[in-house]
Amino acid sequence: GAGVSQSPRYKVAKRGQDVALRCDPISGHVSLFWYQQALGQGPEFLTYFQNEAQLDKSGLPSDRFFAERPEGSVSTLKIQRTQQEDSAVYLCASAGTVNGEQYFGPGTRLTVT
Amino acid sequence: GNSVTQMEGPVTLSEEAFLTINCTYTATGYPSLFWYVQYPGEGLQLLLKATKADDKGSNKGFEATYRKETTSFHLEKGSVQVSDSAVYFCALSDPGGSQGNLIFGKGTKLSVKP
């Protein structure tokens, strides 16, 4: 069966540009997480959705970061006015139940030049 | 706050050698503990987990025991293979939350030579 997919896999943006990163979770999965993984570091939590509700956005580093999941399925992470420090791999994970095992996508590697 | 510390890599071993990757944690409450593996070019995969003290998680020859007294969850394998070359992440689920978001260590890169 299909796992979690993310697109694009690689994105190069000039500083100041806006970007949108897409996550297609496993069908029917209730929970969806976004993580940010800087080079040489472990993933860090950004935000959590339960169905279409964004229940936790405590990890978003600034108000330039915005995430949505309007129909409780596909999610988009948007970064406005990208900065060099935004360069990282952005990981999406979904889980079939609240607190269930998380299945990770391959990530989107964002490079801001 | 809650955190995970794991041994720094890279770790280079010969095939059939014994592997230990140390992981300790700081947490309020009683978190669940995990080891994730990231093979080259692939996404993170759950390797094993333990949900309470003295539980042992195991999978693919890897084992880790949840030690509350030493706040540790060390990963071990008796005989590594070249195919085990990957980055290994120790993680805990935030015990203060109900949604299960994970707190990760920095990762340990393992290279196994034939």
C-alpha cells in the first residue's frame, strides 16, 4: 500500500520567496505531524493536526510558517519570505490513531540561497 | 524540559561485530521510547519501541531495554551486517502531551564494512 508521500522532494528558493510543501498522508490516518530536520540534527516537532484541526503549533519557529489540512487529508506547510536558516529537511508523518505509530514520508529538502 | 541524548557518531564497525548505541533521556512523567532508523535515501522507519519500564523492544536482531533507574534505552545488536548501515535516532513521546509528538536525539550514523 501507499505510504506517506511528500512533494517536491527538493526545493531551492531564493531568500525572500514563499514556498509550499505538500504532504499526502496514508489514507484514513487521523493524526498528521510536521517536523523540521536541520543538517546533522534530529527532527524537531513543528505542528500537529487531528483530522482538519490544528491542535498544536507550538513548534513553528516564526509567524512566517503556516500549515493547513483543510479536509483532514492532504496537508501543506507554507513558509513565507524564506530565510537561510529555514534550509532543512521537512518531514511529514501520519498516524492511524491519536498517539499511534507514526509513519514518515521521505521529506522535502529545502535549500534557501 | 524533555530531551534525548545519544552517542555521537559516526560509528564504523566490521561485519558481525557487536553494536551498542547509547541513549539517555530526560523527561517528566513516563514517556514511551523509540528507536527509528533512516536508510540512505529513505524516510524514517520505526525500528523498535518500549512503552514502560523494563520493557524490551526488539526487531531485526536489534534490542533495547527501557531502564527507568538509569533513564536509558541503549540499542544493541549482536552481529551487524552491511545492510544495517544507516542513521539511528532515539526518541521519546512527549509524556505531557496526548497527541504523541516525538522528541528525537541527534542521530548516530552507523557504517558497517564487509
